[in-house]
Amino acid sequence: MTLLEIIAMLFALSALFGYINHRLLRLPHTIGLVVIALASSLSLIAIDRFVPGFEVDDTVRNAISSIDFHATLMEGMLSVLLFAGAVHIDLSELAARKWTIGILATIGVIASTFMVGGAIWYLSDLLGFAIPFLWALVFGALISPTDPVAVLGILKTVHVPRPLEAKIAGESLFNDGVGVVVFSILVAIAVGGGAGESAIGAVDVARLFAVEALGGALLGIVSGYLAYLAMRGIDEHNLEVLITLALVTASYAIALQFHLSGPIAVVVSGIFIGNHGARFAMSENTRDHVFQFWELLDEILNSVLFLLIGLEVLVVGINPEFLPLALLTIPVVLLARFTSVGIPITLLSVKEQFTRGAITLLTWGGLRGGISVALALSLPEVVFKPVILTMTYAVVVFSIVVQGLTMKPLVRRMMREDENTAGEDE
């Protein structure tokens, strides 16, 4: 398929499935797209299995396979989606909770990586798959970070107390950058096997982590400041929208070129422009146009991304042999998330006050999405890739559909209990 045909197909399906969801299912838009796309994919697989001569599954699978999901997301859409989310973040809310967000986005991700990796290594051996420990850690790294696109999408549909919303949004925006760095390091070690472990030591890992993460943050500050200077000297909303678009694409491309963290770079620049830039470099008219542009772009790309997540099952494939391990992976990931969130918050609560039920909401609201699928698809063609893909897809679908749909009732219940407790205290 040509690029134009691919774009036409994605926009047409996004519009069609969105219309069906709006008229019939009335689910949150992105969740509805995943559900309908997933149902369509499974239907095509069933048709192909029971009516082999129809060959509709192969036709659609070939069309979806022509889309490089990893490159489309990680080298294209992700930069725009992260900036669109970061530009709406209140820096003062973020700064007030910097320690919580920083610990959850770094130590929390690394701890979860090892907890998930250890559990999957044990369970896979128990079920006869025998995934090596390093590859189990690779899976832990790609599934541990919460997906900012999915998380921010859900936050638009639920009313969460502002302090807790800042923690959830801030963590999701930064921990994916950390997770990608950890994932890259572990893949490099795993591919190298025993030689890789001796060639890449603790000091090398720390240096790589610092260069990618801190280098990405520095790039974001510098590029954001340059864009801020350019915007401060003019008052032309169309040109200033173009400057922000150039900021996103150029900083992400530079980060990829110099092996820095692109996600962290665009998040930092987005927070800078959305706060300092909006306050001191934009007129009210420009602010309206800039924020409306990024909000619209966010909605469009979100629709396409969640549609692709639902359709990617045709590429991933469903091997019934892997399903028991895939289903066990869901509670493993949730338990690791609960532990990696619960311990830091319990320790930090000595000096900081947290919203009642913060651990529960942070655990259940830590959605996984397209980033995990993209990282899994980017793995080299090793014998363990199919089972890792199946586990990843199971967690992502459960996360988006089940956790996403139950997040609003959970928030209402927690807030109601909080109000009842406050009433009893009075």
C-alpha cells in the first residue's frame, strides 16, 4: 500500500468506528475504538479459520503489516502526543510533587521491571516456556512504564483531585522515557548474551542512563527556550503554532540522532512552552490558537493510535498455547505496579499528605498502551518474541478496556468514601 492509501484507510476506519461507538456503544472514544477494532480483528480471524477460502484475514493482515507500528509511534506520533499532553501540565502542580513523581518514574519503573521479570521468568519455566531471565527482564522493562497517551486520555474522562491528577499525569509523562532507556539497555545486554553482560557493566549502564535521560532533559530545556525566544519577539498566531510544531519534530529528531531520550526532551520542552512560554511569550489570541491546535492534533492522533492497537492483533497473532501465561501476566503486572507505587508513597507519606486511596488509583490508573506494543514489536526475531508479544498484548488490552472502563466508577467510589469519612470525622 502507498502512504496515501495507508493514511486514508486509518482515517476512514477511525471515523467509521468512532461513529459506530458514538451511536451504539457510547464508550469513551479511544476505548470504543480499541474495542471495535479488536472485535473486527477477531472476527476476521474467525472468518478465516472457519471459511478458509475467503482469505479476507490475509488481505487485511497484509495491509496492517505494511504499517511499521514501532516506527510510526516511536519515531513519529509519540513526539506529538507527548508534547500535546505536556503543554497542558501545570508546572507549579508538578514542582510541588517533584519527589513523588521523580521516584515513581525512576525507582518505581526499575523496581517493577525486576519484579515483573522475576515473576515471568519463574512462571514461564513452570509452564514450559523457559524464557531466560534477561529476556524476562526485557519484558518487565517494556510493560512497567505507564503509557502517557492512554493515561492522559482517561484523565480527560474522569474527575480526579488535582494533586493526584498531577502525580498520575506527571509520572506517566516521564516514566515512559525512563522505561525506553531501561528497555534499550536490557535488550543490548540480552542480545549480547553472556558476553554482553560482561561487556556492559554497572558503570556503563549508569552512564548510558544518565546520558540518555539527562541529555534528553537538557535538550528539551535548550530547544524549548529557543522556541520561547522566537515566539516572544512576534505576535502572529499561525507562525507561533508552526514554531511549536517545528520544536517538537526537530528536538525529537535531534534526540534520536544523538541517542538521547526523545520522549523526555519533548515532555520538558512541552512543559516549558505550556507554562513559561504561554505566560510570557504568547498573547491571549495566540494561546487560544496554540492550545486548540495541539488539542485537536492530540485527538486525531489518539484516535489513529488506539485504532492501530486494536488492529495489531492481526499482526501479533493469537497462539492459544501462550494464553495461560498471558493471562497470568495481568495480575503479575498489577501486583508489581501496586508494590512499586505503594512502598514509595507509604514512605513519603511521613512528610507529604496524599489523597485518600492514592495507591489504589495510581495502581489501577497506570494504563499500558501503544508504547509497550511498539517496544515489543521492535524486539529482534528471537524465539521468545511471540510469547512476549502475546503477554504484552494481553496486558495492554486488559489495561485499556477493563481498567479504562472501571476507572471512573473507582474514582467515584473512592471520593464518596473520602467524603463519608470526612463527615464522620466532623
